[in-house]
Amino acid sequence: MARRSRTRPMSISTTLVAALLLLLAACGGGPPQEQDGDNQGDVPVTEGGEIVIGAEQEPDCADWLGTCSGSIWGSYTMWTATIPVAFNARQDGDDWVPQASDLLSEEPEVEDVDGKQTITYSINPDAVWSDGEPITSADFEYTALQVRDGKDIFDKSGYEKIESIDTPDDQTVVLTLSEPYAAWRALFSNGYGVLPSHILEGQDRTAAMKDGYDWSGGPWLIESWDRGSSVTLVPNDNYWGEPPHLDKVTFQFLTDTAAAFQALKSGQVDALYPSPQLDALSQIEAGIPGTKSQVDAQTGNLEAIWLNNAAFPFDSQAVRQAATYAIDRDAIVARLFGSIGIDQPAQSFFTPILGGFGEAAFDGYTLDLGQVETLMTGDGWTKDSEGYWEKDGRRAAFTIETLAGNKRRDLMLQVLQTQYKDAGFEMSIHTTTPAELFVKTLPNGDFEAALYTLIDTFPEPLNLSATLKSTNAPTESNDFSGINFGQVSIDGLDEVLDRIDSETDEAARIEASQEADRLIGEAVPAIPIVAVPNVLLWSDKLGGPISINPSEGPFWNLNEWGLAG
């Protein structure tokens, strides 16, 4: 989706950006720049050398099509560096928009005829895999059919519309969709890209890729993945684009924020992309000598309490609404992010990078224990002797699943636990690993609620259909593909989401997004908490055009990084 002017409830104001910039100036190296300003990281570099980057999470696998690839750090450490894509997210003025990559020789031709959509891709004849074999139409065909027809696929959005794929020659791909798809640029791009058919055809793709792979269509090769320790990249000598300046980049897994900042201070790591949690914020505020920094308030990160709509007690809409009125989201966000100027909760499931989509449907949900009582009693609940809501002998009790090691989330959960107790809900906390949460617990529906961040990795409203459309709920019938972990099924929402996906008129898409937001706000399939800002810190010994891409992450142009000249 091309980005549009943002609606106020979804945007970060100029005042807030200024506050963020003032705070991060304390990190040294001058004040960080906004995305459309002169980049303080854009300094000359030398050829050669090695750097180490701290990584907050270790991905579970490198099979980018499979459900095991849920960790965004898999994209940051390996996918972006090695997988060619048809479209990149690039800045156009104040917006981030899809632009044809150098994998394509020109913008694809698109025709809508008789209710179907035909997209013709022309592949750059210079594009080759690391073994020298050309990237061809067969690779596009292989990838498309692996997604459309495969089992245990992370998300089939758009690919399920593929009616046929023709390859008249090595450089031409003709994709026919059964109906128009407004986000067609995300195909062969967002999270998947294009895979090498001459290497993977006839193999078990997951087995061949899950622990890393020795081929590449990007500027880097995966030299090694030392489980529990690091991922190391080296240049792909056959890359047809701009080659890397560095000889080696190592991503060191540092899941403890305090340890990561100590490693940055001591020079053990040269860059960090930390979650803005308590340790990170305090360290930034105190100042880190010899480092530069950038903040990205135009984020695609939505942190929310994701509810299992098919599990007690959240199988009741009244309970989900009451659970939203039961908490003071304003106070939570101000307490956790107020030091960097963020004091307003997220009011929509459309993130700031998605421009004018949505209409802040959750802004009416503020702390209101009277509304909690009205909703719960109206749904047949009464208070037990300990002050908790009870119905048919069952207490309104639930456990929130989250990832271990995030102190900011730990504090948020403690506050939530107290607020829910005051409102008559018994909340427990269970921390786990990314692999356990995203590969087992959520897909299998073994949870009542979960706290995590969903990230828009492409400037299109793709996550909404992926997470809230009923047909994307992982079940046995669809081979457990899809990321509608909450088993959400809202009357009328699927049809509206289909309009967002298929409507080619921009105004009509925005209108449909506003209708979707209203339906979501009424049904409350999950509770939005905050649009989490991005923060990048790096040593002043690094150079190049270092900046955050809110869709593709901080290392989107790692081949342009280097040691400062």
C-alpha cells in the first residue's frame, strides 16, 4: 500500500518526535536525525574489516515460509541479507512505499480483466544466485507454489489467490490471480522473497533451510549459525548489486538488555537495536560515550494483549470488552514510555507506517470499572467471596503468555495484574521462549492471552487479514497455516478485510479500513497497548548510510555499512 497522510490518532506528533530526538541526543555524536533528514551515519567508509552487532533474540529457524520463522530477528540477521525480493520498502518524502527492487528490470505490468488480475514480472538478467546460476522465472514459480500449496506456511495471504503462474522464458513471470489483490507488491517480497528452485526443488524445504543454508541471492552469505551464540555473514562474491564493504558481520545473541549495553560500552559489540525497555531507556538517558543513535517514531510495531477468542473466559465478547475497560492503558504507556515523550496508547491495529488506514476505534476504551460491572453482570457474572467474577462455577481467571527477559514487559504485566485484580479478574503470568510461544503455544491455541509485538514488515495493511481473518486461523483443515492465533471470527469482518485486500481504489480501501476498525473495536479480539518506537545505537567507529527502515529493520542496507574512513 502506498503510504498516505496519517490520521492523528495513529501518528506520532512533531512534538513527540522532537522530545525523542532531544532525549537521544544524550547518546553522543550529535542529535539523531529524522528519517527524512541528513543521516548522521552517512560518513565515508573504508574497505574491509569486521563488526559485531548485538541481537536481542535468536530465531528458531531459517525456513522463511514456515511457521517456525516467526521471530523478526530471523529477518534482521539472515533473511534480508540473503533473499532477493521483488519489492523493497523505500522512503518517498515522508512516506515509506513499495519500490521495485534491482531483482526486476522494470516495474511489473498489471492488468485487471474480467474480475482477474494478471501481473507480469521482468527479471533482471544480471541477477544470479551465489553459485552463479541465474535467478529465473522457475524460482518465482517454485516459491509461489510452495506458499500456495504448502503445509505449515506462516501466512498465505495473496498467494491463495494464485490461479496460475506462467513462465514463457527465464526472465518473464506471468502471475494470474483469481481476483484483484491491492497488496500484490507484497508477493515475492514481504518476508518470503524468492527461493532457488535449482537447489531446493525435490527437497524437504524446511529440513534444507531451517538451520541455515550456504546459498544466497543477496549481498551476504551465511558463513555459520552457532546455535545459542551467533550468526556470521560474509560477502556474496557473486552478488550483482552493490557489494558489501565489510569482510564479516557477526550477530551476537544478547538477550539480556543490561549485558547488551555493557557490551556496547566496552566495544564488544558495535551496534544495538534494543527494544525500548527500562534498561535501554535509562542507559540512553544517562548517555553512552562514543555512540550515535537514531529513533524511529514512524513505527510498524504494535504491542498488544492478544486474546484467545475461542477459550474461556475470552470466548465472550462482553468479557473482552470488560477486560479492556478494566485497565488504564494511558497510565501504563505513560509510566513505561513517558521518559521518551510517549504517553498515548495505540488506538488501532493499523500501525503508524500504514498512513491513513483505520480510525482509532479503541479511543473510547479508558479505565471504567462501572462499565466493567455493567458488562460482566449483563453477561451473567457475579462476584465471589474474594471479589473475583464468577460464572457457572468458573472464575474469570486467565494467564498471559509472554517472552522471558524483557523487564519493561515484566513491569507492564505487574501493573496489569494489579489493575485486573481491582476489576475482579484473576491474572497469572507465564514467561517462555520465542520457539515455544510462536511455534507451539500460539498455533495450537494453548493459551488464554499473550503479550507480544506484531510488526508490519511491508508498507501494506497485511497483518490485519493475517491475524484477524477467520480463514487464517491455524487448524487441522488448513494444515495449521496462518497466524490468526486467537481464532478470531467477527461477523462481517472477513468481507471488509477482503475489500481492503482487493479494492484498487485508494479512497475505498481507506473507507474499508475504517469500517474494519469499527468492527474490531466493537468485538475486541485483542487489546492494543502501544506503537513501540524503534531505537538504533551504533559505535562512532562505523560509517555508511546507517538508518532505520521501519519496514525492513535497521540492517536493511548492511552492505553499505563499513568502518569509518
